[in-house]
Amino acid sequence: MSTNSSNFNSWIVCHQPKPQANLRLFCFPYAGGSSLIFRNWSNYLPSNVEVCAVEIPGRGRQIQLPPFSKIEPLVDAIASHIYPCLDKPFAFFGHSMGAWVSFELARLLRKKYGILPVNLFISARRAPHLPSSEAVIHNLPEADFIEELRHLNGTPSEVLENAELMELFLPILRADFAVLETYIYKAESPLECPITAFGGLEDTRVSFDELQAWQEHTKADFSLNMFPGDHFFIHSAQLLLLETLTKYLSN
């Protein structure tokens, strides 16, 4: 299998290719997010790490494809497109929706190919075996759905107030929330790779205990790191997050 970026496809976006890197960090976005979230991460991570953002259908280079609304087919599709890029050690980072997607992908890769990431970085999402305390919003009427998005603070207000942009974004956001809200965890043996969890100290959606519960999903090391900020500390505390990621990636 070739180790250069010619393996990449519309599902894997590498903003700064590093053919000599000896580790690939695959990054999975939150609901409504795209590969652009991770476009400058390479500037702050070790030079031996190639940052590869996973582009989910319905956005970015995959804007022509219909978005997925269930986690199983989404993870199956990612697995088949990511597999050619797993020819060197790799790690996963997933924020919010991306956390569950990367977790289920790690389990599928173990089952299908007998391979695992060297580290699974889980950010801003409760452990999957815990019950949800959140209201279901993906099927709300448009005005109510937009109001919920406003409360969640992840969609810029200039987007929420722009009717044309919302026409583009709403189907993607609804599909992504459906992925989360219809997800049913199925018990399997814990992963053999370390899990490192990240959370926001002011995140009202995911508590310290809900993050700590990820410990049950690994037979290897577990650690939890908390950052200033709400659910989207991935932006507000980005440099601190990337400094912490660097420590784990350098071990």
C-alpha cells in the first residue's frame, strides 16, 4: 500500500500533506461541522503528525452527496474510504458527534480488519452507554429547531439569520442530529487502545462524570482533560487543546 497522500479521496481532507509523517491524526467534526474546523491544526501539532480531516457527506468536498441520518451506514462508509489511509500508525480525534463516530469506527476497524488507533481522543460527548438527558430536536418544526440551534451556540448567529444559508444548512444539521439522537449503543469488549477524553468546564451538555465514564471503554490507559469554555471549547481554547494533544501524540 502506498504511503503518500494519493490515497486520500473526497472523504479525507489533508490541508497540509506531510508524506514523511509517521502518524496520521484523523479528525471528525461536530454536528454541522466540516473539515475546515481542522484546517490550521498542523501548524500547532508535531511535525511528524499528518492531520487528516474526515469530510462527512453533505458539506465541503462532499456537498453533492446526501447526508447520513444513521450512525451505522455512516461509519461503514467512512471505514471503506479511510482504510487505504491506515497504512501507518494513526489516531482519531472526534468532537461531539465526531466522538461517537470515531468510537464506532474504531470498533468496526477492530472487528473488520483487526486494527486500532494508537489513541482515541474523545471530545465533548458523553460515554455512549449512558442514557441521554437531552431533548430530541432533529424532527422539530423549522422555527423551533433554529431556536434550539441558537441555544446550543455552535452555529454563528449570522448563519442562523440568513435564510439562504439556513436552507443549505438545515438538512445537514437535521441529519447530523438524527445520527446522534437515533444512536443505540451495543455492548462490546472494551478497546485495547488508550482513550483520552476532553471536556469544557462550562459545557452544560456534557458533565465531568459523563466524560469520566469513557474509562469503561478501554483496557488501556484513560485520561480526562478539562478546558475553559463551553461545548465549543475546541475553538475558544484551541491552542490549549492542541498543546495537550501534542503531549499525548509525542509519547
